[in-house]
Amino acid sequence: MNEGMVVLVRAIIGFFSLLIFARILGKEQISQLTFFDYVLGITIGSIASELTVDLSSRAWPHFVGLVAWAFLGYIMEFISLKWRYAGKFIEGEPVIVIMNGKIMENVLKKMKFRVSDVMVLLRNKGIFDLNQVDFAILETNGQLSVLKKSEHLPLTPLDMDIQVSATGIDTELIYDGILIEENLRQMNKDKKWLMKELKKHKIKDVSEVFLAVINNAGSLYIDKYDDHIKKVTDIGDYKGPF
């Protein structure tokens, strides 16, 4: 068997092994990964890449290492779920970096965090004035959770004693030119009604629509394939609203 075929076979083995282990270890978004999860993912990925292209050694030792790291990662996750203190040791715990509007300098030193780092995270939250912050908590994934002071919180319908109806989530009726009839029935609509709505937008056939969604209030959003929008190559060329 030539080297190219060996690499191909190893790549297939490594790919499906990673797929299986990822399913076993659970699905976490990248933004939610702790430092431990991050290091574990890099290590497993590195072993899988060596399994694929390192032809100077046999494949099975790499595969054993891959299985061992994935198994240990699974065990650590199980322990973290079952024992709270073990989870705090493995994944860490959230810490308060701003309390009652005051920066906790000792906490920042312990976490090896600079005030400028906190300011960056606050700006990512759309907060440019420290006077607005009541509490800020540094989560285990490195993200900052912020509670603004009550006078800086936005008004809600509840604050103004206004009754509002639930908006729910959008339901896809057409996706990529294909009608999703099951969703149409769930919204107590039929194809005749949909075609009538499409005709209002000068659409003669479902295949002309890239996406059509409807919300609980019955409002329909339609995006056609051909929107007749002039191609903009530079942000300075765009004259419309942002």
C-alpha cells in the first residue's frame, strides 16, 4: 500500500474517531469552553493529526493515545457533574471582579487580570462607562457577565405595566426554494394562503424564494433569490442605512 493510501485510510479512521469522541464528550459552543476543555480539544486534535500523517510509526499507538485522552476527558466531565467541588477544581469557578460598582483589585491580581482586560470585556458588552456597572462576574469560560445599576437598566413593558403578546420564534415556511408543508400546517395555514401572500410580493412560484418565515403574530418575512441589489464592493460605496 503506497503512502497516499495509508494517509487516506488513517485520515478516515481519525476523522470518524474524533466525530464519535466529540459526540461522547458532549457538545459545547466554543465560547463556552473552559481552559481545560480548550487544552483537551487541542491535544486530541494533535494526536489525530499525528495518527494521519506520521508514517514513521505504526497507527495503533496513536489510536490508543486518542482513545485514552478522550476517555479521561469523559471521566473528568462525569466527575465534574457528580461532585461539585471536583468540578470547581477542574473547571474553576466564577469570580466577582466588580462589586457594588467597585473594582476588586485583589481578585484581579489573583486571576492575573488587568483592569484594561476588564475594560475590553465591558466594551464587548456595549458598556463604555464604569459608572453604569453594579456587578461584573468573570465566568469560567473567560466571558464577563455584567449587571448594570438599576438606573441604567432599559425600560421593559413590565416596568410600564404594558400588556404585550408573546412573539415566539420564526417558523420556516420556505427554505432554499423548497416548501416545508409540515411547518405550514403547524401554523394553521395552507398553500393557497401562502401563494396569495407571495403574489403580493410579485412572486409567482415557491422556487423564487430563498427564505420565507412567519412569526406567531402572522407577520411574514420573505427573501427572494434575485433581490436586484447592486453589488457593493466597499463599505464606502454603500449609501443606504445601517
